Amino acid sequence: MTASETSKRLPERPFPGLDVSGARILVTGFGVSGYAIVDQTLQRGAHVTAVDASRSESNLERAKVLETLGARILLGEEHTRTLPTNADGSPFDVVVTSPGWRPDHPLLVAAQNEGIEIWSEIELARRMQKVDGPAWLAVTGTNGKTTVVTMLESILQHAGVRAVAAGNVGLPLIEAALDPVGFEAIALELSSFQLHWTDNLGAHSSAILNIGADHLDWHGEMDAYAQAKAKVYAGTEHACLYNKADERTLRALEDADVVEGCRAIGVGLSSPGPSELGLVEDLLVDRAFCESRYSQAAEIANLDTVAHLGPHGAPPHVALNALFAAGLARSFGVEPIHVREGLAAYRAGEHRSEIVHVEGGVAFIDDSKATNPDSAAAALSAAQSVVWIAGGDAKGADLHSLVAAQAERLKAVVLIGRDPEPFTAALNDNAPDVPRVWIDPEKYGDTRALMQAAVTEAASHASDGDVVLLAPAAASIDQFTNYAERGNLFAEAARGLGGTP
């Protein structure tokens, strides 16, 4: 880069291979991705300030490390109320914001009013990555994206591709994109929060798994949420995968500005037509990336390959996730044998339909990650007879359609959460005969005792062949630190039933 180019403000400098030397960058949020952004840009000569409301011990320790290298770290709520200036009093070139910061945050609003561009970590990584850097296989959706991305990582690695899961799961994307050894491909999970501030994604291939109501407190309305998800398709080069059963994903693709020649690939659980992946009896079939898709189909796996991912074999949402992962891998040239190997070796991550204990023929399943009705519906539909542990901060979601659709599988319901009314109302209207118990938090001294009570109550309603399922359909913040703590306490309590803490 010439001297005149490095003298330009950061948004005006050419990319890919963006040179950040001398740039003045403000990072809002100092969690895992915020730390990585500061570290990677600081190493390359940028002047970096980071702000975060939390003065937690981990933040203070990380701040010490980066401050010795020249970063300026401002911790405490007082630093997040207004837009700071650079250490020398000059304005910032760009703000790189963490997903937890809503667009209406006063600091971000002030930055926009000052004409300062706001980027996500994704936008920054795309600009900084070299032109010959790893291919991005990008996935978003209301539900299932972590499963698809980690399935895809397993498939790619079994194909001998140097690949890693990154973004909203795994490595921070900026570390994966700028890895000194170099990955060949990144299985990239993207949330709507990250996509909101991303304008130059340019994935090799991309997918929207589904679009359901979620995070409306962040986006404000459903249309804004759907528009953020739709940005995953922007600039896609090779293939855009959409859900044949979710019209919103197809509409998002139809409106997308993609590279000429990029293909639209439908994914569903029915028999596939040309340029689709789907099911034929118990076979996962590809008619999109085989040599003659109008007359042939490639068998890529069967349902037995992923049967270990459900209590009674592979449930429909697992089969659909496997098809999306397979399609993205096939778009990158992976052969069917490696798809099968990767799916067979795959194990679900923690708190995602994870069988944590079996006692007396009853499977205890932790799907604490099911924080909205759509994800809870997928978990419930995987079993035939369920004692459901549900509840928490419902975030204003409508639970009636969820309960109505799943009522026949509900043997009993155990409610947690400080306000059970949204759940009891839905149960009263749609499953009035299903027994339900609320675990009143006022009766228990801590969350461990509360969860033990919930699991003990649920187990009392279950018998051989039943599933006790933690799929709360709600956020955890009203009672637990996060969904991981909620899931860990559930697993601990379930294992304790058999005398194994």
C-alpha cells in the first residue's frame, strides 16, 4: 500500500488485505471477539481504544495484557455512555462493535451522528483477510446454525480440508481469517446481530436455515430481523442454500445481490428436484452438486448415519441440518464419502439436544440452548412422549402455537422461571389436561436447588421410553447466569438421580 493510501481514513482504504496501520479504531465490547479485534488490529499498527461496562476480573486481566502492548482499555459503565475520542483527542476512523450492543445504544447513535462508520467483527475480518485467504461457508438462521456449522466443520476436516468453525461459535472470525498458517475454509456461524453491521460478506457459499420470530427486542420488528438475516446472501459467489419449507428464506434469496453465476439450492425433507438436496425414503440425496443433476442423484448419507443424534433415531430437524451441512460441503467440492464420515463422527455440542443421562429407560436431554419457541418445537418433535421442563424470560413470544402443535407428546410439564403466566396461559388454552407444576423460585435458596426440584418433579412423571427434556423456549436471564449454567445444573441434577453426581 502506498503512503497516500495509508494516510486515508480506514473506511476509504482498499481491501481485501486492508492495512490498518495508523488507523484509529474504537472497539465497543471487550468479550471474546472484542479482545480478538483489539489484539489483531494492534499487532498491525492500529491505535485502538476499547470500552466495556464490565470491570469483571477476566476483563481486567485481559486489559492488562493489551495495555502493555499499547491499547487503551476503558472499563466501567461511565465509559459506555458517550462517544469517547482517541487518546490524542482526534476522532475515530471506525467503530467495531460487539453483537451485544443494540443499534440504539447511545454511543453507537452518537458515532453515526458524527459520521463514523460502524462495522461488525465480520466486516473488519472480510476487509483485512487477503484475497487468497480461506473460503467462507456462511450460515445463519433462527435455529440450528451452530449444529450445521459444527457438522460442516466435521465434514470438511474428514475430507482433509484445513477448516475451522468460527464466528458466533468456535474461534473469533478475525483470528481464523488472519491465521498465520492459513485455513482453507471457515464454517462461519452468523447471528442477526453480526449481520446487521456487515455489508461486504462475500461468502463462497451461504445458507439461511429458517427465519422465525426472535431477538425482536434488539431489532425492533420482524422485518428488520429478517432483513439482517438476508444479508448473509449478499455477494455470495458459488451457492446460496435456502429452506424449501420456509418462504422467508426464498424471498431473502430472491432479493439478494449475488455474484453472477451463483446458484440457488433448495434444501428440504421431501424428494429433491434438480438443484436441490432432500430425502428419498431414508437416504439423504444430492441433486445439486452431482454431475448430471437433471437425470441423476448422489446418495450422500442415510438416516442411520445421524441416528445417534436423537433419542429415538434422527428427528426431522437433525436430518434437515445434516442436509444443509452436506450441501455447503458439496458446494466446496467435498465427496459424498467424506460427508458420510463427517456426519457419522459428529457429536452435538453442549446444551443442544444432548443426552446427559439415562435412568430406568428415561432419557434426560439438555437443550438449554432452545431459547425461543421454534427451537423448542424442534427439540420436542424429536421425541414421542415428553416430560417438558420449560420457562424463563419468554421475551414476549407467542407460546400458543408451540403448545398446540406439541400437545399430544406432552406427558407433563414442569415450569421454571419467575413468571410462568405466558406458559400456563398457553397450556390452559391448548393442553388443558396435561399435568403441570410450577417450581416457585421463592421456595428455593439457589438455582441449583431449584433445578434439582424441577428435575426430581419431572422424573416422577416419566416412565420407560419417555424423555425428560429441558427445552425452555425462553431466555435464562431471569434466574440463571446464562443458558449454559441452566443446562449444566440440569445435567448435574439428572445424573444425581442415579447416584452419580
